Amino acid sequence: MRKVAIAGVGMTKFGKTDKSLVELFTEAAMEAINGSNIRPRDIQALFVGNCLGDFAEGQANIAGFLASELGLPPWTPATRFEGACATASVAIRDAFMWVASGFYDTVLVGGVEKILHMGTPLATRTFAMASDSKYEEFCGLTFPGVFAMLAHMYAHKYGIPLPVLKERMALVAVKNHKNGAMNPLAQFQKEITVDTVLNSFMVADPLQLFDCCPFSDGAAALVLTTGEKAAKMVDKPVYILGIGQGSAGSLIRQKDYTVMQSRVASARQAYRMAGVGPEDIDVCELHDCFTIAEIVASECLGFFEFGKGSEALENGETAIGGRIPINPSGGLKAKGHPIGATGAAQAYEIVRQLRGECGRRQVDGAKIGMTDTLGGDASTIVNLILGV
């Protein structure tokens, strides 16, 4: 198996925009291509993640149009991927395998989504389609409801009084908004306080508005190529050391939602392939769609013992400068969550962290980074481990 490297990355600012899906992805993709010091005709395949183009713009078959807009030759295969919120990470994993196998040398991969103009009712309805339509979606269960139940389960299982857990969850939002304030591409660039979170309106008890990530528009892209080619393209390529992907059924099939077995399995695959463990990770971008989600994910990835993630957070272990900085970009909570682009945006941040390009939010000495992307209610999980 060949070494696979990320040569160039690109990302748009997240937040509301008048640009189309094609315009958004083209902006991010050309930044990645130019950063790789190649031309569009050097791309051998395009893998793009997009979930809601059919609802957002009436455009389902978007991949070929993106290839044409980017000036890729007509013989370049272009494929759309969908895996709910893990969509772009699924596409990156596949692109890795194609390059590692030797079938392609250079692949452009990423994701794009445009949601904000859809309005909250339609966006919520379409997001819910990533849950089980038979047992969850048509019972009225939405993802805020899923993660609200998770918070109650977590508090009960580990004997943490709910008011204590709520304050610790609020610290997730405070940390990630502080990081987002240092990220010029983040949707929200303003710090908040614990009181901001606890005084916001209730969405699904105990989750309040500032416990929830926003709907977002945006795109992110990466150029994957062989290690040999990347060394000639850029001064500091970042290598994909390990990949993992796990799957799960509906909530009624998952024995203990506080320990997401699909995430545990996916992370183990990535660690094993990379030849590292949780203790070797210097920085992580993980799926904080809700504040409780970051706490649970940090445990499933092995950073903390189960039941101890909220306490570690309270002690500052996940802050920049802490033992394992989590979401220095601001995470989904502050950076934003355009679902088809989220995984690629996480990889974008880790690449820039490992290159030392993140300015005030830079994690000092970062050499190995990890991404964690959750689709649905853990039905699709993807983990990537990157290193220099």
C-alpha cells in the first residue's frame, strides 16, 4: 500500500451566503488545487460530499457539474457521496483507498452544503431523514431530542447531577466559541459565557440553544496524492496515517448510547492502522453537534475514561494548551456545520495545525492529529489520523 498525503487544502468561510453550491465548492477546491501547485487537469478523480442539494437547490446530480466548473477533463470521473454528517469524511476515506491502492495518483475530495436559506422547519425535517425513518423520524424524534436523551442517560449512568452536567456542557460551548473567535472562517466569532448558555432558550431538555451547533453553508476540499508526488508539490505534506469507519443501526439496536460502539470500533481501526494510541494524539477535531456529544466522543476515542470526560473538560484538559486540545477551530459549535462539508473542514483544520499555520489558535508542537465525524445517531462514524 502506498503512502497517501494531503498536498493542498481549501475552505470557504462558513455561514450564510448567496453563492450556489457549485460556486462554494469551486472556491474551496481551487484553493486546494493552487495550494498543491498543480493544475485542474492533473486531477484524476473528484469525490464530493453533499447531502441536501436536492432540497436546497433542486440539484441532486452535482458531481459532474462541479468537475466541469473546475475545468477537469471530460474523462475525469466525478462521484457524489452521502453519509449524513459524516459525508465528507466518507469521501476522504474512499479517496485515500483509491490512491493507496495505486489506481489513482491524485484525487480532489471534499464537501459542500447550503442550508441556511431553507429555514429551520425544512432543515430540521431533512436532517431528521438521517435517522431511522421507521422507528425514529416519523415518531417526531429529531437530533436535538436524541442528544437530549443522551445527556439524561449520561447523567444517570455516571451519577452526575444534571445541573452539574449542564454547567460542564456549557463549558464545551464556551471553549469552542473562544476558539472560533480566533478562526476567521468560523460562522461565529464571538466569545460567550456559561451564563449565555444557561440563559438561552430550551430546545430539548436539557439542551438549550447554545448547546446546539448551527445550520451552516460552506465548502472544504483537499488534494490527496502519493507521498512521492506530494514531496515535490509542497514543502510540508501531511500524511494520512490511519482511517476507520464504523456503522450502527437505529437507537433501538444500540445497547448503550453513551458508549457508541461504531465510534469505538472506527477509532480502533484508525489507531491500529496508524500504529498509535489516544495518548499520541496532539490535537483533535471531533463531532460536537451538541455539547454533550463532545464529552461522549472524547471518551469513545479513548482520551478519557468513560464517565470522566466532563470532569476533564472542566479541568481544562481539552483547551488549547491542555493535555488534548479538542476543536481548536471552534468545532461544529462555533465554526459551523454544513453537513456535507464538515468532515473535510475538520481535516482542513488538522492539516493546518500540523503545518503550524493556525495563528492564535495554534496547538504548539502538534505532529499527529485526528478527526472524528458522526453521521446520524452513530449510524456512520469515520475517523482519520494525520501526521507530518
